[in-house]
Amino acid sequence: FPSLSGNDNSEALPESIPSAPGTLPHFMEEPDDAYIIKSNPIVLRCKAMPAMQIFFKCNGEWVHQNEHVSEESMDEATGLKVREVFINVTRQQVEDFHGPEDYWCQCVAWSHLGTSKSRKASVRIAYLRKNFEQDPQGKEVPIEGMIVLHCRPPEGVPAAEVEWLKNEEPIDSNLDENIDTRADHNLIIRQARLSDSGNYTCMAANIVAKRRSMSATVVVYVNGGWSSWTEWSNCNARCGRGWQKRSRTCTNPAPLNGGAFCEGMSVQKITCTSLCPVDGNWEVWSEWSVCSPECEHLRVRECIAPPPRNGGKYCEGLSQESENCTEGLCIQDKKPLHEIKSQNIETASDIALYSGLGAAVIAVAVLVVGVTLYRRSQSEYGVDVIDSSALTGGFQTFNFKTVRQGNSLLLNSSMQPDLTVSRTYSGPICLQDPMDKELMTESSLFNPLSDIKVKVQSSFMVSLGVTERAEYHGKAHSGTFPHGNSRAFGTIQARNKAMYIQNLSSISTTSELKTSAIFGHLGGRLVVPNTGVSLLIPHGAIPEESSWEISLGVAQRECSLQPEGTDVLLGPEVTCGPSDLSVSTPFALTIPHCAQVNSEHWNIHLKRRTQQGKWEEVMSVEEETTSCYCLLDPYACHILLNSFGTYALIGEPISDCAVRQLKVAVFGCLSCNSLDYNLRVYCVDNTPCAFQEVVSDERLQGGQLLEEPKLLHFRGNTFSLQISVLDIPPFLWRIKPFTACQEVPFSRVWSSGQAPLHCAFSLERYTPATTQLSCKICVRQVKGHEQILQIQTSILENERETITFFAHDDSNFPAQTGPKAFKIPYSIRQRICATFDTPNAKGKDWQMLAQKNSINRNLSYFATQSSPSAVILDLWEARHQHDGDLDSLACALEEIGRTHSKISDVTETEIEEPDFSYSRQNGL
């Protein structure tokens, strides 16, 4: 054999060595592939028969003889020599080898006939890296959806085997056909079940180590589904207009594990009308029947005027009446009923009977003539009274028909206005047709207007004008209605819109929105500046020789009233006090609101806080009641009350079309990093106090209003709100990733109350030289209204243009007392009340005044007041506190046609009013 003991291990061994004739070495055990773990060497072994020698050859080179360990034995069955050889391979040997293949070893065995070679066994260093190439990611999937969790184990030798754990317990896919873990280490759940929710971990392991992935949380959720609608409830009003409702619950199925709540309304309401019960009433008695042989006659009546309907009561009393028809002188079968034998007595009785009947006929004729003459004498008044009713609460109503034809409102068009007088009142009073001047001279109804100074403005109008004094009134509006226009009084409400849009420069930054003043018998007005909240104390509401300190405040930030369900707080929580006082005449409280007024979509309630801190319902806006009155304008609610306290408006949406009006405003400011610029988009209730809170916060942050706010109609249809920044100049500005579009859930917008809702966007300019910013802010409700605000501004303070609104700044005069607080002069007001509080057969009384002022419901409230006209005028004062549009009131009076009696006797008599002056200014 060649020597293997030297350093030259490359010397080849002889190809054949003499051995027992007839056999070649047969390998009974060949070397296996092996992995070196850490620094532990591995052992390769080889066993052959018959074999004289066995040596290992690694990477094409013979292993030194000293590194072999050899054992010999004899096979008892064949008697042939068996040889087994071992070698160790270390980590260092493997690392030092740099070949195109892995480190390998092979053994060669010799016999007398020749040599045999075993298979090549590779030797590799085993390892497993720490980090997974892909960790499984958490998922939220709907029930019965497919779940696929991906896992790519760390690199390793040998390749790692993957096992999945759920909540630290191994998953056996053989036991659950719904789970498959064989596809490239991924976990697949074909149909998700609620029980599949949990924390999943991918476990990788080989002969070196085990590795755990990050846990992935799987949530199987269930989206809610509506149950069937219940039957419609009974109408809540036993008589007249009311509501019916039906409901459904989100329980089919109920939302689980964060599943979406059912879309749509859980309650539907519709209007209904219940037929009012009508009690029956007797018709007039019939004529007496012919006298019967029994000496009686009958008369009957039926319960048909009207007949009882809808559960009404039947008439009380008898339907038939009988009585003796000869007053005892009854003859039966031509024989005297009484034994009267004298024919002379019988003849005298007949004469007396017929004489009595003749006298009765004459009396009836005289009565008819008297009634006819009376009716003719009454025709001078131009009406024929055909029915009347008893006085109710001091007022009498008439059904009338007009006899005289023609227009009763026309004046003598030749009369010219007096333009020489320097002091006039700005509210027009209208004159009656001169054809009625005799009637009006004789009637005392119009005497209270006998000393009013009038001047003819046109053929329809005599003006009584008031010019506000500069020290407590702002400039009046110049617009008036055309004379002779029959425009409804309610249409002037659009003019009041400006009072709810604020000027930033006038908004207070104080944390407490409260004001107070001392009021006496003359009354006055109290205003919380720039909130739209005001309180009108009428003249006479406070007793004479008394003075009360009255306060008015608006709750900021969190309100104590938390609406339930889908109900919405539509305006601020307002407190007026002291709460232990009550006034004799209703005061007017004005609260702004953010609802788009529509009785088919909203059911609006007024609530009051009790002394225990709980909230109780006072009334529904559509409710008929005599305790208080609510008049809903497009932007505010005017409430007539007798008791002070804390009040709030709650809106109950009764359809998906209910609209909550939001004001959208954009503010901007530089951040601490001079290259960054912050945009903040606010969506708040369209009420002045809500916007004032935003402005106060922005002032503290140094923000500037970048564009005039816009109005967004947000529907109660459960769809979310999206706010995005568009058209940013690409080479001048950039927006930080994932912030260009933000989405706000429906519930966050709808239930936000008075808390400001805003989204922030961070822009970055590439260079300090960029000082101009132009972009668009898009605010939209999914499947709803959209508003786009165009931003064009300079980010430098000294170059920025200040944005102002068409504002009403009432911060300078939060309290006004006495006559200067009212638009209508007190003397004029007294004459109007004296005129319209008096019942009139023509129907031109306070009810007509209410109708012309768009007050068409719940008139029973005014009927319970001592002066209905005064309360109506108080309501007018509350609605027109900013515009003072006396022309509209004049047009209403002109249409009614209640004026002084004689046009020809009108004189230019001055009215002594020290606080007001006669002039026709500012277009009034």
C-alpha cells in the first residue's frame, strides 16, 4: 500500500490489492449526509465486506491514515472479513473548504479482486436565522369569508419546518377539514367561523433552533342585520294630527366583534290624523201633527244635526213629544167630554178659542215686522250677521258675508306725501277705504288711532316711521317691500340669515358666554354677543316699581344634556334666570339651531333642566299647547315662556332625509418648523356659538381663517364624512404621506353635539422662498352633499388678506333697556293692540294679524293671553331684532286694512316720543 502517513495525502492508492479470489467489497453501510451543529464535529462511518482496507476520500483528497478509526470482524455466515471505518469532520474543515460544491466525503474499500466506492456524503454547517422573511398579518374578516395567513420562515440549513399555533395551541389540519396548512407554509381557513377568532403564531424549527413569528390577531366579525319592521303603532293623538311609528332592531344578526351596525333608521315615523269624536245634536222639532181622536198631537226630532260620529255621544233627551191639543176641550164621538148641557155655553167657548188663535197670529206678525226692521237698520254696517257665538275669554267671533262690493283698501291717490316733516316713524300704518268713513267715524273700534300722525306714501300706505338712534342701533337695511305687494310676512326670514354669520374680529375669547342687566317695568333686550342667543323682556312683564337682575348664558364645551339614540342637540344649552322668578307676560327667548326645518324629517322638542339636574320635555314644536309657544325660523327658534330656567332644543330624525347643517371652515398657521404649514378643517353646527368656540381656539393657536366658511347639508343616512386636500402645487409643496384624505365616521359627526370636529393636514414647502399657497379643500358626505373651498393665501402674516363675513356685531350692546330696545314705538304698539284686540265682525282682529305674520298654528296660546296682539308683536320683535324691518309689518297691516276712519280728516299732528323721530331714512 502506498504510505498515507506523510504530508502528501494526494498519493493514489493502488487500484487493486491481492485478496480472496472471487469477491469485490460490498458496502454494508455507507456514509450519510451530515450537519455540523454549532462547533460539534460529526462522525462519518463506512462498513464493507470483504474488505482488506477502507479509506475516506474528502473533496477528492485522501484522508490521512491517522484520522481513521478501523474495526475488523468476521462474518459468521460466510466467513468473510468485515471492516468498519470512522472519521471525524470538524466545523473548521468545512469552513476552510472553498469549492463549487458542498463539503463531501466518500469511502473506498479494497479486496483481492479490486475496489468499490461508496456514495458521496455531504457535510454542511447547520443554522437558522432569527428573523422571519414574512410574518403573518392580523386580519378582520366577515363570517364565512376566507382567511389566508402568510408565513415565510427564516433562512436555515436544513430548511425549517413550519407549525401553526392558535392561542399557543398547535393546529392539526388533519382534525379540521376547514383548515389547510400544507400550501407553502401558509395557513388557509376556507370559511371563517366565530370560533376562528384568536391569536395565530407561525413556528419554524430545524435541528439547530426554533423561531416564533409575531402573533397575528384574527377577528371574525358579524355585520348587523335588521329584523322585520313591527306593526305601525296607534296614532298618538286621539283627535287631530299626530304620529305613528314602527321600529326594528339590529338583531338579525346582532353585530359582533366590531361588525358594522345596520344602516338606516331604527324607527320610522309618519304623520296620522285621528278622526275627532263628534257628539250628536238634535235637529229642530217638527211641526205638531194633526190632533188625533185621542185629543193629542205629536212632534218629533232626530239626532242628526250632526249625527254622532267616531264614538261621539248620542243626543240627550226625548226624540218625541206629545200634548193635549185642545187644552182640555176634547170631544170624542160627538159627545161632550164634560157634562155641559147648555148650547149657549158651548158656543161661547168656541168664540173664545178662535179669538185667542187670532190674537196669537197678530202677535207673530208684529214680531216678524220688528225683526225685519231691526235687520234693515243693521245693514248700514256693511255686513249681515247670520250667526254668532257666546263670548269666550273676552273675544267674540262672527260668521259674516259682505254686502258691499269693491276694494275696501283703496285710498285717494291724489293725496301727496308730506316730505317737509323731519321726524317720522318707519313702520307703515294703512288707511281704510274712504267709502267706510261714516262707519269708522261712528265706530269706537278705531278711536285709539285718532291722534296718529299719518302721511300718504302711496295709494295703499300711510307711514309711521322710526329711525334708530346711533348710540344703540346699527345701520338699518335699505331694502323694503314694494308698496301694494301682498308678499307673505314669513318670506322676510331670509333677511335674518346674516345675523348668524360672525366676524372674527368681533368674537370674544372669554371662556364664559354670559351677560346680565337690571330691568324694570319698561322691559328690554338681553343678548349674548355673537351667539345668536337673545332674551326679550316685554313692557309690563316686570311689576311697576320693581327691578330685577336678569342673566342670560350659553353653556360651552360639554353640555349636560346628552341626547339618546339618534337624537341630536340642535343648538346651545341656554340658561336665563334667576329660575325662581316668573313674569306676568311671556318673554321671548331666541335659540339658534342647525336643522334644516322640515316637519316630515324632524320632530323637534324643547327640553328644560329641572332643579335636580334632569331634563324634561316641555313641548314638541308641532304640539298644540297653551303653556308656551315655539316659532321655528330657518336659523333660530323663538320661544315664548313665562318661567326662567335652562332650555335646549333636541331634534329627533324621523327619516333618512333629515338634514343637519354644518359650517365648514379652514384655518391655517405656520408650525415650529418654518417649512411646515398646518391646515385645520372644521365641521361644526351652523350656529354662531359653535363657530365662536372654534375661533377662540384658533386664536390661541395663532390660526387664520383662509376662506369664507360654507354650509354643508349632512344627512342622517349613516354615511361617513370625507375631507381631502386637492390640487397642491407639485414642485412647491408636498403633503405628508397618508394624510391627503381623511374619513370621519357618521356617528362621530352626527352625535358630536356642540364639540368642534376637525381634521388636520400638514403641508411642507420645498424652499423658504415659497410664500404663496393655493389648493382646494373638498368636504363631502358619501352619497351626499359636497362643498369645495378654494384656498389662495400667503403664509406670511403681513401679506395675508383678512377674511371677514357679512356680520352682525352685537358685542357693543349686550343689554338694552326701556323703549330703545324695541323697534316699534310704545305708543304705536298700544294703538295697534287696542285696535286688533277688539273683536270685529269682519274678522280683522288679532288672528288676522297673526296670520299675516306667518303665525298659523296653535292660536289657542294667544287666545289665553290678556292681549294677544301684544304677544304677537313681542314675537315680531324677537324675530327682527337685527333688521327692524318695519316695512314688512306695515305691509301686513296694510293687507289687513285696519286704519283710521276718515281720510279727509287726517292731520299732520306730531306724536310726542322723546326717544324717536319722524323721518323716512335708510329706505324705511
